[in-house]
Amino acid sequence: MNFGVIIIGDEILSGKRADKHLSKAIELLGARGLALAYAHYVGDDPARITRTLADAFASGDTVFSFGGIGATPDDHTRQCAAQALGKPLVLGDVARALIMERMQDVAREQGTPYEPDRPDNVHRLNMGMFPHGASIIPNPYNKIPGFSHAGAGQGSVHFVPGFPVMAWPMVEWVLDTQCRAWFQTGAWVEQSVIVFGAMESLLTPLMEQVEQTYPVKVFSLPSVDHPTYGRHIELGVKGHPGDVPAAYAALLHGLRALSMPLGPELVR
């Protein structure tokens, strides 16, 4: 299963807010032995959001979409999801009950009467209008739900708010209740070494040789101004714990044969 994220909102692309979802998604997936395959950033453009979601539904991947599921004029995600699926927006019984429960909570907290027919409360029900056939993602922060909808193949797209305090536990809930079959905790390890003063072009033949010989991936992370190591390359291998030691030993042997000056070794 490939995992992707879609992060929606003009405020991210304009720089008014810094995105925090990408790094958190990588963290939440990594804790379960999973990896992020791709990420898309999309502004508040309905046509572009619809195209991006249509691709996600067709991909067969598991995709998390952050933002735009509120009920203000700049929130387009629910409508775009329905259009991408060719399905109508409907207010389900569970979503209605959760939102009305939230209205009651707010009224109680503010010491005011609960008035479900008040115009602003009626408008709040729009936050539960999801594409027909969607399932609910519970929101432990304020009960206003997100939603999931199946895509092509075995994949689906999961829609959560843009607020991290709501979105992140909702993503964890999806992973732990719907994606557990793909967990690979302990099945992936990285081992690398700092190489000083090398050019990637010089190291490429060695990297190719290791990948051709062992069932691992070789990675190269160059830096020109690291505060501790200065100009260097972090060179390493990643893969199954049973495959990495031999591949890493071969990588070190090749580096020493090239008389490369080596620094600290890292294990993740």
C-alpha cells in the first residue's frame, strides 16, 4: 500500500501559516513501519482540488487530505470530493447527531439555551455533508467528524480538518483501525556514515554496485554547510534488518578502498 497526503489551503502556499502536517504524517506512518510515498500542496482552487482528489480516488492508495472541510466560503474540500466521486453530498444520521451534540456542549459551556433551529446552528450541519457512502472519522477534540471514502482498488481517501490538534489524532485513529494490516514495525532499518569531502559522482558507482548486490536501497544526503560536519555526504543503506548489515559492510569496504575520510556512523 502506498500512502500519500494532500494539504489544502491558500494560507500554506502564501506563507501565512507554516505546514506542520507533512512532518507529522511521516512521523505517524514511521511509528508503524510505514513510509510516505508522496505529498501534494493545493490552494483553495475548487477545480484543482477536484482534479487532485480524483487522482487520489483512482490511485488505489491510502491518502490523507488535510483542510477545507469546514463550512465557510473558502472551504471547498467536501464539495470537491463529491464532484470527484460523482456522488451527491448528504447529511448522514451519525454526522448530524455528532454535530448536534457539539451544539449542546457549546450551549452548556456558554450557559445559553440550546436552539438547534437557530440559523447559525442550522448552518453548522453543513459540516456533516459528505459524499454519499462516506464513513465517519471521529474527532476527539470537538466531535465535528471527518470522513473517509473508498477509492479504486484497496485504497481510500481520508479527510480531516486543517487544525493539527484535531487532524493528528484523527489520522492516528484511521491508521490504527483501518490500516493495521499493512503495519511493518521493526521491518525497516537505516545505517549510514558521514563521508567528508566527497563528490556524489565519485560515489555513484559504489552505490549502484551495493544496490545491485543486496536487496536494499542506498541513499545519499549531501550538505554544504552543516554546523558540525561542514561539507559532507551522509551515505547509507536502508532495508530489512536482515539485509542491511551485509550491505552496509560492503558500502564501508568500498569507501575505504576509495580512501574516503569517514566520520560518525548512524543507525535509525
